Amino acid sequence: MAQTLEKVFTESIFDEPYDLKLGISDKAQEVDFANLSPWKNFKHALVFFGGLEGIEGLVEQEEHTTRKEGDTASLFDLYLNTCPENGSRNIRTEEAVLVALGQIAPKLRQVGRIL
């Protein structure tokens, strides 16, 4: 468990850092998997979901960072909205995880590996 938002990206359970970082947010762009080719054969992917206030809310609440809410997308290689036309204000995180992984897992298998 990371103690700060920045440590999510710097403290990994692996010897090497994450070489593919995906942020899932309703404020991001719609999923475009044409952009995955630069990460062909990635070793360690991080898929990051925010809470009720989204990833942007986490960035805003972070005390020890120079990042601002508008910089959120720069934390990730791909910043994706996996539910662009959901029709409701919020999607529960457990639902968003299933929807997002259902969309991205097959594409990640094509360019890397998923165990």
C-alpha cells in the first residue's frame, strides 16, 4: 500500500518500475487502443482507478506534490474513459473495474502479457 500518490508510481512490488501506466477516469479520453503499440512487450502494467472524486480528487487532496488537478493525465501513459456514455453521474469502482478490465485486458494481451 502506497502512503502517497507519488509512491504509487515509484514503489513497486517488482524490481523494475511500471513500464505501462493506465489511468481510468470519467474525465479522460474515450478508449483508443491504437496508442498501445509503443508499449509492446511491456513487463509491468499499473491500472489506476480513483475513488468517488476520481483520480483528479486524489491529486487535489495530495499534500506533498507539485501536481495540480489539470496535470492528472501526465501521471499516466494512457488516460482512459472506459465508460464514456454511462448515463449516470457516478459508476461504482467495483463496476468500473470490471468494465475497464473487460475492455483493456484483450488489448494488453496483444502487446504484452497478462498472467
